[in-house]
Amino acid sequence: MTTMPGKVAVIGAGDIGCGWAALCASAGWPVTVFDATAQGLERAAAEVPRRTRALVALERATQGIVERGLLEFTQARSLLQAVQDAEWVIEAISEDAIAKQKLFGSIEQVAGPDTLLTSSSSGIPPAEIFARCRRQDRCLVAHPLNPTELIPLVEVVPAARTSAAAVVRTQEYLRALGRMPILLKKPIPGYVVGRITAAVWRQCIDLVLEGVIDVDQLDRAVSLGPALGWAAAGPHLTYPAGDGGVTLFLQQLLGSFESWWGQLATWQRLEPEQQRALIQSIERAYKSNIEQLREARDRRLGAILRVLEQARTA
């Protein structure tokens, strides 16, 4: 059984980094955040406690453990101070392969020999991220979704030289934090979640830009349509779950899907004028209510997760 880390270091204080820190603090784990900018550290000082305490209101954490964890939440003034004595280092900087390579090269110089090193990358192949590391056996990707402290899924993506022990250790840390790790059998750009998201989002954007539907109606169509079924069972159980199973489903509906596949958007670049049109469509739909909508999203996520957990244990 893996011993839980005595200290976690999170490098990068953006949304993902603050989410990781909030998640660790909510479990009562000592966590230190480092960011290369003073603004990042200031943001972490405010955001991590706010997001950690919000988990109590959402019934995702208990107040006593949260407050204990926040007592051991610190901001480091240097990479050395953050990584020193950490048993798990989580990289959460911007999605830049060269920057990640340089950072892991620096982390390796100050991390202990048994420290686990994970990247939060959303799609860069792990062999590329850890190219400058001498000890790649302890390196792998643990890609969370956003908000990290709420959505339980984490993609675990080992590199060719990642040891089996490092994979197991990562999975056990994640499960101790209430996460649900999925292990990729081989690395692929975008991983699994990113590729599915990219395919669905491209079609959603295309439907809006082609004038088929407004943004708010599109979001409702997805969230109350396929996403609801997928949340309960995933696509391969949602579609053929009726009488007759997969065979009958394919017999009856595969032809329709094949005709739609041939008509789906295939563009690979969103041109500047298309970007402007999309931004205008989103702003027109949601105006300046982004913060309130984000809070409402988190409340819905918390409620959905509670129902799913109750259903799984019933």
C-alpha cells in the first residue's frame, strides 16, 4: 500500500494548479504552490482557500479536514523551496512543450530521488514533456479536467520508460483524493478526453457559425442531451442500451450515423474572423454573467456527482 505524500508541490498557479492545490488541501494534505510570477502567487493565496472552502458548501469535503489542510497550505518563493522534501510534484504550467521540458529539467535537479513527478498536460506526448529528464521511470502525465477539485476523472498517461510502480503510486494518490484515474494503454496526442472534446466542440462551433443554432441553445442541447446519457453510462452503453443490444442498434441506426459522419465539419483551423464571430456569439448569449454562470456550473456539477455516487452505491 502506497503511503500518502507528506508534502505535495504544485508548480503553476493557474486554474489547474489552484484546482490541484485546493483538492489536496481539501483532503488535509500539506501542499505548497509555486509560480514564476508574483501575480500567480497572489492569485493562489486567494483562490486556493476560496476553492477549497467552496467544496464544503458543495458537499465534496468536510470543514474540519479542509481547515486543517489550509493550515498547511503555503506559497513558495522559489522552485527549490517548493520541491524540497516534496514526495509528489505536480506540474501545472501553460501548455508549452519547451517550457515544460525546461521546468522538469530544473525540478529534477532539486527533487529527492524518490519524488513522483507528474505533468498536468492536456495532450502533449509524455516522451516529449520528459525528454530532458534522466530519471524518466518516475515521470508520467496525470491530466485532470477543469475544475480539477470537482471533476473526478484524471487521465494517467505513462511514457515508454515510466515504471509500473510509478503508475500504481500515481493511481493510489489519485484514488486517495477521490479521483477516478483512467489508464491509457499508449500515449496519443490529445489523449482520450482531449480528442473526444475536440471532435464534439468542432461540431458545436460549426453549428453556431453556420447559423443552425444559438450558443445558449447549443449548450442546452449538449448538456441535457448526449452529455446527460454519457454522464450516466458513456457512449457505448448509452446508444445500444435498449432491447437487442449493440447488434440491433447497428442494424437500425448505423446507416444514419454513417450518412451524418460524411457531412460533419472537417476544418482544422479556426480563422481569425471565425474566432471573432464565435466570441461575439458567446458574449451575446451570456453577456457579463460568466462568474455567476461558473458558480452555477459548479453547483450543478456537485449535484450531478452526488446523484451518480448514490446510484453507484445503491
